[in-house]
Amino acid sequence: MKNTERFYYIGDHIRRLRESKGWTQQALGKRLGKKTSTISAYETNAKLPSADCLIEMAELFGVSLDTLVYGENAALLSIHSLSQEQRVLVSALVEYFAAESAKQRTAEQQMYLVTELVRLLSR
């Protein structure tokens, strides 16, 4: 897909994602601080959202920017609402599961993760 063709699909992706949430254009506009006419312009490809707006939409819809732009179904995990302590744990989990092999996953890492999970869940 050429860059110029991609532009013509973003509006459709925004509309489908908005509808999947059960939101009106007005409801999405309120969440983004935009007028209903602006949301309509995005969905009809009359206007292209800014990068900041695309990022905000992706977070609202709980999808990646790829999903918003290309229509792929890539899930996004947002850590914005997590505490710093929870973010550290999520980062440690990602690092642990990103290790290429079980050999790279140390017993120390496992104990840390289990201990932190139990501590946070027991609150």
C-alpha cells in the first residue's frame, strides 16, 4: 500500500473502532477535545488527524497505531494508568518473556517476579 493510499483508509478505521466502542462522533469528539465536525472530517478522510491525535485515539481505542493506520488487529497495552511500581513490574515481565530461551530466564528473575506479583495482588 502506498503512503497516499493509506490516508484513504484511516478514516474508515477510525469509524469502525469508534462504532465498536458504541460511541457517537460527538462522544469521541468530547474524549478528544474535538468538534463533531472534526471527527466527521477524519472519518470521511477530508482531514487527516495530527500525530498527537492519532496517538490519543489509539490509546482511547486500546489499539496500536498500526491498527489505527493499517487496520491490523494488534493489541496495545497502555501503562499510563499504572503506578510507577506497577510499571516497573510490567517492564520486568516483558524483559523476562522477551528472553530468547528459558536458560536466559534466571531463578532470581523468577523469584523477583513472583514476589512482586504476590505483593501487589495482596494489597
